[in-house]
Amino acid sequence: MPKHFKLRTYQRAMICGTGYYLSEDFLGKGTVWDMSSGGWRIQGDHQVKIGMLLTLRMELPEEKMPLEIEQAVVQWVSGEDFGVRIKKIRRSAAIKLERLMGHHLCILPPVEH
């Protein structure tokens, strides 16, 4: 097994929506392709680098205020796609993110024996 391989500890949901990512130097816009309560995969219009700290915002159709992640760190980059790990999130945003995840995760029916 490669040394860089890590098991994901969060369930991921395939959510497609518009998101913004901010650093001290730029504002990028992109598409969030999948999310978890621990991180997001984004396809963006502004190049990022591994280790870069970002603030994330995503507009949600049912909400007046966007979902905001105070601090996320870029974990990987592949072309226009990149993954971030959430480092700092307000409690209210964490609750909103968990509710969003709950709506999008598929719950499989119990297996009958």
C-alpha cells in the first residue's frame, strides 16, 4: 500500500453546486463535486497549491446565508480539481453541513437474511 494512501473517515456525498474559495491573494469560483463533513472536492477557476489555506463558501438553494467554512487546507491538486480538508468551522455551519450531507447520502435498506 502506498505511503500517501489514507482511509477516508467521513461519508462522502456527490453534491454538485457553486462554491467560492478565498485566500489572502485571490477569490476563486468553482464547482463542488463531492463533499463530506471533513472535506470537499472542487473544480476551480483559480490555481491552488498543496498546503494553501482557504475560506470556502457555498450557496445553498434552501438557505438565505451561504455555508461558510472558516479554514480549509488544500490536500491535493490535479489540474483544475483539488481537495480540501476542513480545519476550522463554526458550530452553526457544521450543523448546516451535516444537515446537507444527511439529505444527500443514500441510506441502503437493511439486508434480509
